[in-house]
Amino acid sequence: MNDQPPKPFQFSVRGLLVFMAVISVVCFVLSLLVQVVRQVREKERSHYCINNLKEIGYALSSYHEFYSSFPPPITADSNGTPLHSWRLTILPFIEDTGLDDRYVYTLPWNHRNNLAVSSSYQHFICPSARNPKGSGFTNYVMVVGQERRDTSSQTQDHPDSIIVVEIANSDIHWTEPRDLNFDEMSFKINDKTKPSISSHHVHGAMVLYADGSVHFLDESADPEELKKLLTENLEGASGRGKKSE
């Protein structure tokens, strides 16, 4: 029997190159799979966001049918002090949350009692958002300000009026009487330097029109056209983005 010691490991440049090539292919395939999974998940989140806005649109339409106008952005007390947001006003037209039994409408939104019962409510949040859990922050706001028409005066006879928009990284509580200010905002979609219509969707943000339709506004949208859409009743305006089904 010939007992020979095992051969020492022999370094092979060719073997190393083959190994590196295999690893590179595996990493490339994995990166493609990760990208596909991310795209599928974002598509699903976008779908839920569209549904959220459509539900808001349905609630606004129901409110309009009942009161012959859309709700004002804020509810104020007898002294004119803002108390609550339009989001709270339309809540009964969305679903029975039981919030009415615990929320005190004569107290401001940030009273400890009202915050305790409202901060866990998650309906006004975009699924793609990165809001802190339990913060109660919303991603759906109206556009308000001196240059902006009073939302309550808008009617469904002007379907090209943008009535609700997305805003990313929001610090606005959903019951808070605060929205996106026309006089302070940028009219560039996803502007990172100023408050703007924005989201964590890819290359744009969703908006809700007065007719209940949801559209995706691309980052390439002309800021001046967007400004006109927010200040004028443009019948058949060309500034609408891509309709989201």
C-alpha cells in the first residue's frame, strides 16, 4: 500500500477566476430579484394608496351630497380658533370607527384626551410613507392659503380642481387643522427644499380631483401648470397626470 501524503492545496488562477465569475453571477441574479420584489411591493403599496384616496374621494362626495359643498379645511370654535381638520369631519362618511364616542369635539385636536383616542388611527396614511408608528401623522392634505380657493366653495361641477394631495415625511397629525400652504409651497413635485406635493412613490405623487378620480403627477410636471390647476377651475385642463386605476 502506497501511503503518500495528501497533495497541498494548489492555487489556481483559473479556478479563482471561475469562482469569482460564479459569485458575480449569483450576486447579479440576487440583486435583480431584490429589485423585482421591491417593485412588486411598491406597486402593491401604490395600489393601496390609490384606494385610500378613492375612499377619501367617496367620503368627500358623500359630504358634498349631504351639505351641497365640500368641507372647509378646518372646524373652528365660536371665537374662530381652529379645532379640527376636514379629515375628522369626513370620517363618519368613511366608516364607523367608534371615535365619535370618545373624541370630544368641543376640545382642540391636541387635547390629551383627543390625542389618546386618535393617534392610533391609521387610515390617512400612505402605505409607502415612513411615518413613525403610532404618530398619527397623515400623508393626505388639502392645499390651503390666501391664493387658494376655499375648498368648501368648490363643487363637483369643476372636476379639474385638485382637492387632496399627498405629502411625504409629514409632521401633520390627521386631526390637526393644518395642511399644505399654497403661499409657502413649491410647485415642483417631490421638491426636497420646500414643502410640496410629494410622496415615497417612484418619481411622483398621487392627487385626488373633485370628481373623485385619482391621478399620478410625475416629477416632470410643469410647476406653472400645477399652480394654475390649484388656483383656477380649468375645464379639460391639460395638466392632469396619469389616471390611476
